[in-house]
Amino acid sequence: MIYTFGCSMTKWYWPTWVDWLRKYDQPVVNLANKGYGNQNIYWNLVNISDRLTANDTVNIMWAENHRLDL
């Protein structure tokens, strides 16, 4: 399984880089959200960490360093 995390550059109304991952013929779970900053991305990853296995792939697109989660 492929898990992706990020902000609107990862999940938006138009296709993003996550759509290219579907060519690997593995299930893709996009856990990104519009407006997420790095703190939200991190905690989203921590919340599912107990479900990850050695066969899973995690792809993270971090937000800008100065982006604040309010």
C-alpha cells in the first residue's frame, strides 16, 4: 500500500503527483488535506503509524517551512 501526506499540492481538485503513483498497481491512500501545514502533516502520519507495515510506502510532500497551522 502507498500512503501519501501533504497539503493542497498533494490533494486538490485537479490531478496531482499522487495520481502518477497509481501506475505502480498498488492501492494508494491519499491522506493529504488542503490547508495542512507541516505540523498537521506530521500528526496525520503519527495517527496511522500503527497501521503501517514493512511493505508499505510513505510519501510526504512537506509544506513551506514558514507555513503555520492555525
